Amino acid sequence: MNRKDAIAWVLSVCAPCLRLLQAKTLSELVEAAVRCPRISLLRERTAG
């Protein structure tokens, strides 16, 4: 999934519940997350 598709999907699911500023913040977070290498936060939390 490319970056724009991921942002569009997340916003289409969440946008009805969010204000405009919250939707903008969420889109920026999703864009940053898509650019990051794949990591497993769940594994780190359960190991500690």
C-alpha cells in the first residue's frame, strides 16, 4: 500500500468522528508511520 492510499484509508474510516484539525494531525502521523521501517511495538511492550 502506498503512502497516499494509507492516509486516504485511515481518514475515510476515522474522519466522520474527527474534527478537521484532528484529521490533519492523524494524516501527518499516518504519513510518518508509513515512512518508518517496520517495527514491532507490541513485541517490545510484551517483552519488558
